[in-house]
Amino acid sequence: FAVQAPDTRRWCFADQLGGHFLDAPDQPVLLVGSRAVFRRRRFHRQKAHLLLSALRHRAAELGDQAVFLQTDTYGEALDRVTEPLSVCAPTTWPARDFVLRRPGVAVLEARGFVTRQADFRRWAEGRSRQRLLMDDFYRVARRVHDVLMDGAEPVGGAWNTDHDNREPPPADGRSPAPAPWLPAEDEIDEQVRADLDAWEAAGDVAFVGDDGPRLFPVTAAEAEERVRDFLAHRLGAFGPHEDAMLADEPWLAHSMLSAPLNLGLVDPRELVHRAEQAYRDSVAAGDPLPLNSVEGFVRQVMGWRDWIWHLYWHLGRDYRHGNALDAQQEVPAWLADLDAEAVDANCLSHVLADVRERGWVHHIPRLMVLGNYGLQRGIRPLALTDWFHRVFVDGYDWVMVANVVGMSQHADGGALATKPYAAGGAYIDRMSDYCGGCRYDPRKRVGEDACPFTAGYWAFLDRNRERLADNRRMRQPLAGLGRLRDLEAVVEQEQSRGTDPL
Ligand code: SF4
């Protein structure tokens, strides 16, 4: 990475909007709004709104300190700039290639994560892909950044408290946390909405998903409100039901900080230290926050998020093309259109409706309903990655490649996850309240009311039995498959369902 003169104008991408992307609060800034980005792909309407609104709010906030160019392409904007620029390394392969090719642009080390790329490289050196374990990396990061540590040992004696964070939903069907802080829209949002309407009406762009009140922060001040609200009122309840799903409680106790983190509005280094401070203050006050909630949250931010970021670069440009399970189905139209009404399966229908309404569901509906569906039905991993990227407000290429190709679709042959995240209806039934209102029965695998996730699970195993035969963790499920008397009927039924709406 380059070295730059301290007063060089800093070019900030739309996901580098916080003060921590500048070297001094008064550093001159370049912001670019490119319309071509939205024309090329069909994004969720609320994602387009969030990105544009955040960029325009930042430009308004900086006033004369920023040059704000709204052009069709980045190239057009850059051609208008004659002074030298510096930029923190952007977050995708194509954007990095682009900035490195531009003359007069000093490319600096990436920011916006707890750990540095050079540190990850050193840690990963000499390790095989199978040994790049999140837990190992997270321990090192905790030690180096001194987060939730008592000397050389983790606070409470355990590095990972995940076993306490897998409880089913609360029996009363209510969220364990109070309602989250939500932002209020302003005149910039109004203008963004009018512009998006006009672009859509002109046939220039096409979106998917509902327009709706903006639910995620677009300024550092709004992000701060959400952080404060979460740390003060919701953090304590975060852990135990982190994996649970409730039809009428989409937020549960989740922080909803992924979008502002990924826009660069929150500095994750500061965030993890503040979560720790909240914990230590609560202990000192004699009313300790549950450690499993605090550690679980810290792990999401500096463990999982950083790890996924580093893997994006470490695994290389071609990683996205992995298709170890030879999944060849296209994303069906009803899924691409978020057409929840086309689907009878209650879990899938609810999750799709939530995505359509908000551009967000938490990690378990993503992994265990949407990802599980794609895995069972054999949807092309790259197409599914692209879909996740476009319809989630917090989705970026660096976020989705390892999460979808590796974690969710097992398309890397097991480099990231030791076994495929395929599950039948029993898992969804245990972890949600979806099955009670469903026309399918999670216990049935054949017949009119056979749960498509239960039957789909066995059909998936049958289709991949040879590919998974050497996986130690799949021995038991494959042995179960061998005992199924009705397997032929299950497979036939699921082949005829295919990727039709369930
Ligand atoms: Fe989903 Fe099956 Fe449960 Fe219906 S029965 S909600 S399809 S898991």
C-alpha cells in the first residue's frame, strides 16, 4: 500500500462513510455516486435507498469539505478530478483493480475492520484451507486487541459461549428485547425516493422489494443512536435466542448493526470495546449482563465479520466459482421476485415476505431457510450469492461470497464449514413458530403434506451421497439415509417439486 501526503483528498466509497476513513476530521473528501451500479443489477429498493441516502447525507454533512460527483460511472467522475487522491483499499476485487489502475490515486491499507489484512495473512501462512478456523483466528484477535480478556485468559474462562446461544424462541412468542431504535426520514430521503421513482419510471433501473420507511442508519449520528440503544437495552438479551425465529418478531434481540457497519458508519474496533465496557460496568454495578450475550455479540463483530472479510481476499478471485456439489438450478423467478404469496411453505413464505418488506432478516432465516432451500434444491451457488448480495441491505460482495458459497452452499467442498448446513423441518420446527401454521407437516416426508424441507433434506443427501461419503460428520446422516424405506418415493416426489414454489 502507498504512503500519501496528509492533506491529499480522500476518495471515500459509499461503504467508507465514517470518520475513521479520514486521517483528520477536516481532510478534503471526494464522494462519487454512480447510477450505473443500479442499472446493472436488480437491487432491493430499500438497499438502493440506503446507499444513496447515506452517500448524500455524508456529502451534506461535509459541505465544502467534500467534492460530490454524481455521474453515470466512477470512471466519468474520476476523469473530472485533477488533484491527487488517496483511497482506503476498497472492499471488492473489481473496485480494488479499478483504484489500482487509476493514475494519481494512492491506495492505502483497508479500514473498517478490527484486524488488519497483513495480520490475517501472517496468521494464515502455512495453514491449509481446512485449518483456517474462525474460532482460532478469533482467539488471536481477542488477545491482540485485548477484548474480553482477564490477563491472558478469556473473561469467564471460555472463548466461545455458543452452546448457551441456541435456545428455541421464547415460549410466549414475544421478543426477549424491547423494540429497537428506528431512524426518522428527512428531506434527503424524500429526494432519494423521488429520484428512485423517476429512474424506475423512466425504465432506467428495476428494483425488487417494497419501498418503505428507512429502517437503518445512514449517518454516523444515527448509527450512534442504534449502538447506544442496543448496548443499553438489547445486548443482554442478544445471546440465548440468537438462532431463534419468530414470525411476528423479525428483530428479536439482534443489533441490526450490520448495515451501518458495512456502510462504514460504525468503527468495529470501538464497538467491541464499548460492548466490553458495557459488560464490565454491569458487573461493577452488581447486575452483570449475561456473558454469553456479550461474547456472542463480540464474536459476530470481530470474529465472524472479520474472518469472512479476510477469507474474501485470502481465498482468491476464483473461490466464488466453486460448485463442489454440482448445483445447476437457476434462481427461480418467484424467489428472485420475493413472491411470498406464491409459496405455501410457511417458513419460506414468511422469510421471503420479511426480505421483501425490509431487505433484512437475521442470520438464521438466511442460513437455515433461504440457504437451506438453495442447498437442498441445488441452486447454482454463484447465482444465489448474487441474489443474496442484491436483496439484503447489508449485503456486499465481500460479505456474501464466503458466506454463501462456503458456509451456506458447501460449494467449496468443505473449506469453510465442516459439513453442509442442510436441515429438515424438525430443525425449523424447533427453532421457530412457523410450522404450527403451515399446510405441511415437518414430520412427514411423503405425501401431500410432506414438509419440503424434511423431504428435501433426504433428497439432498441421496443426490450427494457419494460426494459426502468421506465426510466424517456426515456418516450418521448417510447411515440414516440408508435405513429409509420410502427413499425412492421421497426422491421422486422432490424431483417433481424441483424449484417450483413449495
Ligand atoms: Fe417450513 Fe416444513 Fe415447517 Fe412448513 S412444516 S413451516 S415447510 S419446515
